[in-house]
Amino acid sequence: MKKLIVVIAGLACLTGIVFAAGNDSENTGSAVTGRAILAGGCFWCVESALEQLDGVDEVISGYTGGNKVNPTYKEVSAGGTGHTEAVEVHFDPQTISYAELLEVFWMNMDPTDAGGQFVDRGSQYRSGIFYLNEEQRVIAEQSKKRLAESGPFNKPIVTEITKAGPFYPAEDYHQDYYAKNPMRYWFYTSGSGRKEFKEKYWGKQE
């Protein structure tokens, strides 16, 4: 997966994606601070994909997009809270930019599915990019537009781009689930359809 960053960087330069660069100050919530909030269905899977990238320091599984304060996994998975499973990514923008992060994000979920992700159905599994400031919003809109115009899909890209609200970390047993429970994680990903989808549209990834 780490080799993928070199390829993504080349593609991004060729297609004119704007890269964030500069001051690393996490207190501002800027695209250049090294923080992003993304939703691509099952947070175990998104965390696993992004945490392996060079420049990503930490990925936290959690919930966002709803109104309930401090929701539990049971509440979110049952629906009705308005939240979706998501991840908060902390990264070094000198190694990987926000735009590059989004390129890898697109390759690890189905951006054409408005009803959930793979076997996980409902708005609690909807995909989304939750921008922390105007710079992130612009980069995300450009990235989504480029995917729609030149990506491998023949259906509309329906992933929503919305302003970020509170992010609530999930319970401890969900963090690094892929590393703590490799066999259970493998059975889930193999049976969910995500792995086959990624290989169909993007080829096998290391």
C-alpha cells in the first residue's frame, strides 16, 4: 500500500489536483494541520487502509454526522442517531497531502452507493468527506469532480461533502480491530464484497 503513494502523487500532479502544504498546527482544523474526517462504511476497513500509508500517524475509528452526543456502537449501528461510522486521520502533510489521502480513500470504498457500503446497509454506513475548513472543502470538491470525470465508475459519485461536526471516538475494542483480530477481520472483509469491489475497479493492492 505504501508504494501506492508514489503512483497517486504522480497521477495527482498530472491531473492538476491542488495539494495542501505549509504550517502544521492541529488547533486550526486546517487541511494543512494533518487532520481529516472520512467515512467509507465499516470503520475497521477504512482504518486499516489508511493507517498503512506513509505519513499517516494515527487513524481513529468513530462516529460523526449526527446529533446524539457520545453515541455508542449499539446506538449508531441500530440507526436513528444520524451518525455514520467514520475515521479521524492524523497525518504529516509534509509526507502525504490531504488530496493524496482522498485519492487513496476513493480506492477503498464504493462512492456510487448512497444506501451504505457493501453488506452494511443504512445511513449509519453512508460514505462522506467531512471538511474542517474551506480549503479542505475545495480540495474535496475537486477530487470528487475528477473522480466522476476520469474514474472507473459509470454511475454518479454520491459521496457527500459536508462541514465537519463533532467526532466521537468509538469504543476501544474497535480501534485497530484489523490488527487485534486479524482472522475475524479477514472473514468480514472477504465476505462483505469490499475486497472484490476494490480489485474489480482498481486492481489488486499490496
